[in-house]
Amino acid sequence: MLEERFSREQFRAMPDDDLIPRIDRVMGGQVLVNLLSDWTPEERAEFIDAMPKRNNW
């Protein structure tokens, strides 16, 4: 997800104190989706669409 929002150069230039919370949020979202793996793809897509969107990735 981060690679979709930032160039490789921007990603590499990020300080650790900025990068770590971003990665934590992405990983947390992935864990949540994996926990819901028994849902149909449609149910998962609906859940993901309902999650609050943030512009601070």
C-alpha cells in the first residue's frame, strides 16, 4: 500500500519515526483482513470499503 502512495525515493527518504507507524497501520489492516478470511470476497470488500480512509499513509 505504501508503494502505491510514495515513490521508492520518497519511501527510502522517510525517517524511521515516520515510517514505522505507517507500516504498523498497514500490517494491522492486513492482519485484520486475514482474521476475516472465512468471509466471502464480497463481504471482505464491503468491510474494507467501510473502514475509515486516511490520507496519512
